[in-house]
Amino acid sequence: PRRVLLVNPTKYLGNLLLAGGLMQAWVQHCFDKGIETRVVLDDSFRGLCEHSFPEGTLLFFARRQINSAGIPGKISLYAGFVKQLRQFHADIAFNIEEDSATSHITRLSGAAFRIGCSPRRHKRGYDNVVPVQFENRPAGRQHRWYSYYELFAALGMAEPQEKAYMKLDLDHCPDSLTRKLIQSGVNEDTPIIAIHAGATKDYKKWPLENFAALVKMIQDNGMQPVLIGAGKRDRDANDAIREILASLHCPAPPDLCNLLSLEELAYFLKTCRAMVGNDSGPFHLGSAVGIPGFVMWGPTNRDIWGPLGEQSEIVQGAYPCDPACNKGYCLHDHRCLKALQPVAVLSRLTARLA
């Protein structure tokens, strides 16, 4: 092949970061082989990723803009994107994780040979499906990173020596970030602990009362907790934490929810001494930029979705998950998370910083 298209417009930040190192290795592999390549990413990650790949490599799928447009606008935007794809004249188009958008883009890419990765999806529109096993994998290779790699391996790329996140180009701090931190009351002279109390799934969330108690303990230990997040759910979680603290007559921590772009958030996390949060995209971002992190872990399979950064620690309560439970239904009201006490988290945090 002379031209290869990789389609991965995931809307999940954590998935993007987990697969990102492999995508960067793929671009280098193609360069070494004299193959022209393009990588499709969700446009919401443009600012975070555009400087982390060679110029001209990335194509951005405007998922949010398409979803929010009226019917004529949806048709126009989608047709324009498909036209852009087809102008690349790919010999091969493939994906490493399928949702409906990824599947449609791969099939409509105009590539001479189209490869999917989910045998459960209809093969129609594909020339081949690599049967990637995402669960029940061999010991030592359960992590989703290895599942992603199977598609690259099928196309001849050697396995990277390091199982790592996407390497982010964060050399130039946006001027806007300093202004936003000052306006939000963040004191950069005091050790900052980033707190992310949100998550995409309820079963991943540590109780907000526990987060509030931990925030108070961090303040009492002379450090500065700063709340982060994006979207209504994170906004509601941070508001609840601040209300609990107000009822205890504790000062409200700075709150950056919905104030920072992903690029600004990555730069901000680099300035933090540590991060505490649920299993979420922002926690994976903190792990990717290299700060110490403590992630509250519930029923999610840590062997598949655990953080890649060696400085990140999984924190669990005394009760293991019951094998009879699943992510949709818990027999014990998520005691695995609720039993995890704030003082235990603080102890881990202060020991690491010491």
C-alpha cells in the first residue's frame, strides 16, 4: 500500500490517550516504509493532539458540530468530510475500536481495502475483520493497549518496546491559562492537588461526601486542592462538594470546571504536585503528563483499563467486587468504592509527596 487511513474518532479521552502511543508509532512506521498515512480523530481533541503528530497527518471529524446541526447541516458537514477522506485515495482504511461513527467512516472512506476489528458487527462494507478479543485475553496481555495493538500487528508494525500513552507536545503554555488560574484564585506558590470527582459512568464515582472530606484534609495539610472537570455532570459534582464544605464552614477550593480547554488542562496538570480522581479521561490525562496520581477504583477491570503511567496508583477499598455483580447492577450498593475512606487516600497522598 502507498496510502493508509487509520480511523479512530473516539469521543472518550481515556481511550484516545491509551491508543495514542500506538498511533504515533504507526505514523513513524509508515514514514519508515515510505507509506503516506492519515489519522482520523475527533475534532474535540484538536488542540490537544495537533502538535503531537507530524504536520498534515491528522484529519478531524467534527462529531459535535454534526450532532448539533440541523438536518441540512448534518448532511452538508458529513458529506464534506467524506469527500475529504476520499480525496486521500487510501489503499487501506482500518480502525482499532468501533462505534457507529468509526464504522461508517471506515466503510465510506473510499479505500480499496477496508478492515474492521469487531466480529460482532456486520461485515458488510468491510473486506476483512480482524477478530480482536477485547476481554478474556491471555495473562499479561489483558490491557486494552494490547487489543489496540492487534490491528497494527496485522498490518506489519512491530510491537513498541514501551506500553505508553500518547506523547503530548506541551512545550508552549497558552497565555490564556495563567489568566484563568489567577481569576479562579489558584495560588501557584502553594502545592496544588487536582481533584476530579466526575466520571462517565455512575459505577466509577467515589461518593461526593468522601471527596469533600478529602478536600478539607488536603487544605488542613497546607496544600491547595483545585477542582477540575467539564460538562454538566462534573459541574454538578463540584457544586455539591462546595456545598458540603460550606456546611462545614470550610473555604471553597478553586474550581476550574468548564473553564479550560483540553490543551490548557494538560498544561495545568503538569504544574500540579499530584492528582486524585475517579477512573476517567482527565485522570488518564494526568497520568499521561507524568504527575503522581491516585485513582479511586470500583468494578471496572483494572487489568484492562488501568492507567499506564508508573507514577499512578490504583486505590481500592477493603471489599473486593463480588463476582456476581456487573457494571450495570451491584448486589452491595458499590461497597467496593464506598468503603474507601478519605483518610486512607490522604495517607497514600502524603506518603508519596514526602
